[in-house]
Amino acid sequence: MDKKEYLSQVFNLDRKIYLMKLEAEEYRRLSMSIPGGDFTQPRIDKSPTSSQAPFVQWIHKALDKEKEIEEFLKKISVIKADIMNSINELQNEDYKMVLLLRYIQSLKFPEIASKMYAAESTIKRWHREAIGLIVVPEKYKNL
């Protein structure tokens, strides 16, 4: 894993958690809906494959997805702490701030430039120089 991949883990996990939350919401919505019959097909009498109500499967899927989200939230807090420790090892305060805003708060370069009262080209230069100084911890190098 290179330096940018290491620092981008928070953004990637945040995005994944967001998508998982949308999926869990959809399962919850489906658990509240009543399935209708398909009147375009001929009726075939057959024994039910399950004795459970149709909405139960959606509730189980929603609960499973919410457990998975909790695990990812625990994982992201550990990764975020590791990344912040790596960033805090830098000596230059400008470099630290650029990396924190970019990789912890997921801001874009124009937003960072506005917050730091610096030109966007300066922010990009600081970012490039800071990336060069970051040390990826051993446990992330082989991922």
C-alpha cells in the first residue's frame, strides 16, 4: 500500500459505510411494504417455501447490514487514529493541516485553500511535499 492509498482509507471506508447505510434503509423500506401478486402470470398452486412472512427476510437483512456497519465504524476509528498519528509526526504545521483537511475531513483542494488562506497551487505543493514525508506504518505496508 502506497502513501496515498494509506491516507485515503478513511475516505474509502466512509463511502462504503454510506452505501451500506443506504442499503440497510432500503431493506427497512422493503420490510414495511406489502408484496403484491403478479397477475400477468398464470396462477400456480404450490406449497409455500417458507412459513415466515415475506417481510421477515428484509428485517434480517437490515439487521445483518447494520451489524456490518458497526464493524466498519470500529475499523474506521482505528485506521483514523493511525493516520492521525502518522500525520502528527510531521514537523511542519502547514503540511499537517493540509493532510488532516484532505484525508480526515475529505475536503477538496479549493476548500482547503479557502480554509488555510493560501493559493490552491501552494496547497497542492504542500500536499505533495507532505506526502513525501509521511511514513506508512508496517502493518499497512503489505495490504
